[in-house]
Amino acid sequence: MRKISILLVGLWFSLILVSCDGYNDVMADYLSNIDNYVETNGVLKEIIFYDEAWDELDWEMDESLPTYYEYVHILIAFEDKDEYLKFSGTESIADDFDYQSHLIRFELIKDNIGILDSNGFFDDISLDQTIHFTTSDLIYSDTNYFEIIDVNYEENAYLSSEVGFNNYMLYIEKHRSLF
């Protein structure tokens, strides 16, 4: 009887793990359609570099990039309430809510960071400048970040959506969610 119970519990856990892969496929399918990305403008408030262990790296805007990094988070303030709502996780906010002081965190993968760097983005930009970017409107996997695939500042294109999107698709393929 004990062996049957253990077998049934093992089968139940296996079924749960196998069925969870469907959500990963739903996310990957959705994000693999470029039409599911949105263009927006936001004010750059902070840039944070992380290593592979998600430890924050010391970096200031006037320095060269850290020699080793894995991810970059860009914190954005929105001047437009409707733009803020696209990424806030809610459909409405109170009239007196100061959405401009609540920053939304976006992510850039390593390959796209390298392109931004080689195109001079980190040299040309400063905090409190408005950037134009294209980002997913769905968060992949178990993160809390929308992925940026296209970046423009003033009249300069630092990362094209075609290249940024292709790099992100490769990233998703390499970093599939466990569930």
C-alpha cells in the first residue's frame, strides 16, 4: 500500500511539472510575435547593472561600463498617465496618485546592452532625459520586468527592434522557464 501511495504522489508531481510547461509555451508564443510589443516614451531615472548572481554592480553615468555584467535595469518615469497605466498592472489610478514618481523597471539583456554600448548610448544619455523605446507588454517567466528591444534618444537609433527582438528570442530559447 505504501509503494502505491508513493507511486501515486510521484505521478501527481510529474503531471504538475509537465502541465506547467504549457505556460512557458504561452509566454514564449506571445512574446515571439513582434505585434505584441509597444512603443512608448519615458524619462530615464536610473540605470542599474547586475552580474550573473543578480548582485548590483557599482557604476556611475560618467564611467565606462562595468567589465562584467549580465543584465541592466532601466527605471522609467512616465509623464503621461495612459503610458504609465500600460505597465502599472492596473487599469486606473486615483486622480491624486502621483504616477510620475512611481518608477517602472524595464530590463535589457546582455546582447542588447552590448549593442547600446557600441552605439554610444551610455555616453550620449544622461538621467532625466526622455527616451523612446519598444518593449514587451507581457513579463516573461518569473520576473517583474518588461523587456526593451528598441531604444532611441533624440534622433539616434541605438538599438533597432529587429536586432533587439531577435536577440530576445534567442535569450528566451536559452532561458526557458522551469514551469
